[in-house]
Amino acid sequence: MSSLHSGGRMCRCDHDRVTARIGVVHRLQIPPDRSRSIQLARGTSHPGPNRRTARDPAQSPDHKRVFAPVRSIPRQRVVSLHRKTLIALHRRKEPCAILRPVFVSPWRLRMSRLFPERTFLAGKIFFNFGQSSIDCVVRRLSEEAATLEMESGLGVPERFQLRVAGRKILACRVIWRSDRQVGAAFELPGSVERPSGEERERSSDALMRGQMLALRAALDHVPTGIVLLDSSLRARLINRSFRQMWRLPDEVADSNPSILTLLHHGRDTGAYEVPDPELDALVAERVRVIEAGDPTPIDLRRTNGDVVRVQVTPLPDGGRMLTYTPVTDIVRTSDELKLLRDALENVQDGVLLLDSDLHATFMNRRMRRFWEVSDEEAANRPTYSSLVRRLHRASAPNLPTNELAKFPARRVEEVKAGDHVRDLQTPDGRRIRAHCTTMANGGRMLTYVDITDLTQKAALLETLATTDPLTGLSNRRHFLDCLGAEWSRFQRYYRSVSVLMLDIDHFKSVNDRHGHAVGDVAIKAVAAACLDGKRKSDIVGRLGGEEFAVLLPETSLSRARIVAERIRKHVISAQIVAGKVQFGVTVSIGIAEATVSMSGIDTLMSAADHALYQAKAEGRNRCIAFAPPPPASKAAE
């Protein structure tokens, strides 16, 4: 049982007779945009017995008069039993509150039971025949309505469809809205709401206003700065991205500034990467472009390093739409590519880039000079096949004349095959080393390096490393290398190989009598005689001092003796001139042939040297062949 203190008299009513719907007064959710709400006179002064509030004349007869508590009572519940009755139920043995009537519309009473359940569900709003959607969070949910929260409630149309996780799609209409929340009531299937005359008159305006609000909300969320100008070039709309991009205060942006004011704001804040004397000229030029409606994009560089691409679009009403697109990454990449292209253009090596069809997409200045291609021809992307056929600019080194016509086709096939390195030779004797690299897009990168100096120096170094500087013959190391190769051939194929060892007779007396310069002349004369007497396949080397050696590949001992005699006679016939003195020299020659009993080239050289000392012992100026010593048993006999 509960007590009702009304009109200064205490009455009781049976709790079981209360059959109306109960709602918690202090948790009632009322839309913030409604002009009236239930008045809860908490903590106010006591109005006195039998004191009631007057009916609001603006309220319709359908409005119900309810009683609100004068002072706060714990866990108070309000029950609507009759149009003019309000019963307050409290805990047992607790005093009643003095209630005073407040007039509230039936819609507001119905809203008291729309959101009894707090939720945090993900939802999605669909409209425009499902082509547009907005993500939202369902904060409160009941069987009849819901409170939705999103980034901006301005873009939500009056009617839409709501999809909540675990529920079917619900048709909704907006009851109230704020900046970030929307109150929506669910429409029953098949129900048709008949709008009043005033609502029908305002439906088109509300629809247009909703579309404009949705468009404005969309423009505020795009990353591109947008400014809409009227025919007098005053800003009708400046979106959020533009304000943030140029740090434009809201009070300036909302005051419909002129385009000149906006440009002066950028100038005064030092946003343009332009020298101070040129700022006014830049502003004047921008105004001229906007007035002319020139749609050509212009990149503006800012002092913070960012780059913004500005484009003007004329509108049908004579206004302009300015778009400011951040293109910092694109411009930086373009700058890096331009820097790389300039670097490749000026390198000393030739660079040629081919696409997957072997068309030249880029060739630097060095390659254009090499192929004798003009800038216009290079821009037309000639084929690689046409380049390698231009006057046979390069071919394989030492290629026979009858093979020159076949080389371009072979060269194209090599490039198609992929990565490789190829040395080329130009008609004037230069050496070019071409590196071919396969690119990620299926193309090829060819680099051409002039290695003429390198090859010449390499040949010079090889000559210095393998020849004797005084005579031009092979030095000791090179001669022994050649002998080692012939020895391997002898062991594998049993091909004959012989060696001659030569020594100038009485060379010390020549140096003592005529000097070392004349001795060098004598050494050169003997070297020339050896070259004249040898065969084409023979190799002559100077082992040191006045000692020489001749390698005779595939030559038996008898044939080697013939070559040795011919060389000895050429030496005798050579005349050496030292001032007014003319004299000749002789040589002693030892001959040895490789046998299977020899262990290596050292044994063969030792045998020829032994024969040489034997020739000197027998009187010099003669050729002696090495003969192996007889077995010990026969020597004893």
C-alpha cells in the first residue's frame, strides 16, 4: 500500500489496482530540441497544500496533466492511471511527496519508454536506395525506438533503414537530432503515416535541406580542400580540410570572405614558398586565373615542404569551385625521378632502357651520340633491332668481315635471353663492354662502358708480366707456363715435345771488352736469330743473362736437332757493331726430348741443361742432344 498526499488530505489506494505502465522519472530521455519537457521540480520549495499548476493554454486538450515531485525522493516511480491522476509509489514506511501537476503531451509520455535499455551495438544506416550508408553506434534500444550516435547527425535523412548486429533491418524515421546523435522511431510493417498539410508543404524544403546538410557533411570529411565561390568570388562554403590545410580560423571562414582575403591570409601567414618580393605578384596571378576560370592545375609549394595542387572549376551560376589536393608524395616522387633522369643523362657511360617489346624508352646523351640518334628519334621509341643495325656501330671483337651481317640478329637474341655481359668493338678499334640486366617490368637495362683504356692497359700489363723487356721474348715465368701446358698435353696424348737450351759463348769477355751496352746488343742479336730460326708454333724465351730456351711442341729429338742447327747458323751469321768494331758471337745448344720416365718439366729442363754443358765441354759452338746414361750393369762392363 502506498500513500498519496493530495490537497492536504491523506488517502490510500490499493497497490494491486495499479495496472498502468511504470517508468523511472529521473532516467527519462527527452530530445534536446523539443521546446518542452517534463518538469521535475526537484529540490524546489513546497507549493503548499492543494496548490496545483495551471494548465498551459498552448497545450491541446489531449495533453495529460501529470504530477512531478516537489523534492527529491529516493527511487520514486511515476504511474499514469488516468488523464487527471498521478500516483506516486514509494517504498513501504517512507513518506510521500507533495506532487504538483505538469502538462505533458502523449508523445512525450510515450518517449519515456522508448529507451529503457543502455546498449553499445554497432549499426549501419542505409538510405538513397541502399547506395549510401553511415556507420553508427546504438546507444539505447527498445522495441519501438533507438538512440544512434555517429560522427555527424546532419547527414542522416528523415527516413532510413537501420541494420543492427543480430537483428533484421528496421525501417526508421528521425524524431530528433543533435550534432552527434539521432533519435529514431521504428516504423511498423504496412503502416502508412499521413503527413499533415504543414508537413506536406515543408517536405520538399526538408528534403532539400537534408540533402544539402548531407552534402556539406560529406565535403567536410574529404581530404581535399574545397572552396565554393559565388559569382562575386566570395566564399559560400569552405570545408574542414581547407581550414586545416591553411590554418584558417572558423570566424574568418564563416564570414563569407572574398578570394582575395583567403589569398592574403596565405601570404600573411608565410604559407607560400615564394620570396617576399614576389608574393603580391603571386596573389595577383592567382586572382586572374580564378576570375578567368582556367582549369589548368597549378602546384603550390608551401614553406613546410608540402605541395598542394590547385584547380579551378567554373560553375553554371557564374561561381567557381576551388580544389586543393595534397600531392606532396606525388611531386616528391616526380622530383626524384627528374633528378635521377638528369643524373643518368649526364653520366659518362651509355644507358639504354628497353620495355618488354625491346623498344627504347630512354637513352641518355652518351647513347644518342653513340647510335647517332637525334632527340626527336629517341622520343619516338625506336626498336633495339633498328639501333644495332645502324651502320654496324659495334660488333664482336675480331669478327670476320663475312660475319658482320649476322651479328645484329644474334645480338637481339642475346638481349632477349636476359642478363649477360658482352664485349663489343667499334670500327675505330674502341672496346665497349655492354651489361644487360632484366627489369621487374620485363624490360631490359643496357649499360655501355668504354673499356678501351682498360683493355690497352690490361694488354700492356700482360705484356710486362710475360715478356722480357730487353728482347721482347717470353720471360722465364711465361716460358715455364707454356712448357707446363705442353707437358700436360704430352702426358695425356703422348705428343712429342722437345726443349733447346742456348748459351752465348764467351759472353763475359764481350762485356769486359766492349761494355755492357754492347753486351745488350749481342743479346738482342741472338734473340733475333732465334726468332728467325724457329718455327711458327715454337716459343723462344730468355731465362736470364745470356741464357735462352726454345720450346718445340710436337717435335721429336731428330727434328729438334734440325731446328737447333738452323738457329746456331743464324747466330753465326749475325754481325754485331760496337762503334767501329764489328764482331760475331756463337752459341752452344743442348737438346732434350720428353720421355715417360721423366717426372716433370724440371727433369726435362735439367736434361737440356746437361746437354748444354756437354756442348760447352766439347768445344762450344755446337748442338748436343741429351742421352740418358746407360744402366749401371752395362757401365761396369
